[in-house]
Amino acid sequence: MANLPSDKRNIRKLTKVGGKSYAITLPIEIVRELGWREHQKLVIEKKGAQLVVKDWD
């Protein structure tokens, strides 16, 4: 994905995982910038029509 134009780099697809869950991939640049690691706990909040993903305290 590194060769995509910058306006298309953050467009992602929603993928069904198993029977009842969905997954979305995150751009590696953003994950590195936030310092997130594999298996890190995250909190998902719904605010209106948006989802907010943040580190679990």
C-alpha cells in the first residue's frame, strides 16, 4: 500500500472475521506514530456516526 497516492492511503475495507466480528486494518504509519503494539488492548467508542479508537488505560 505504500505506493498509493496520499488521498487513497487511508481508505480501508471492513472484513468479516468468524461469524459475528468484523476487522479493519490500520495504516502502519499511524500504528507506529501512536506506539501501539500487537495484542495491545484498545477501547472502541461510538460518538454519533463515528468510531473512536484509543488506548486502554
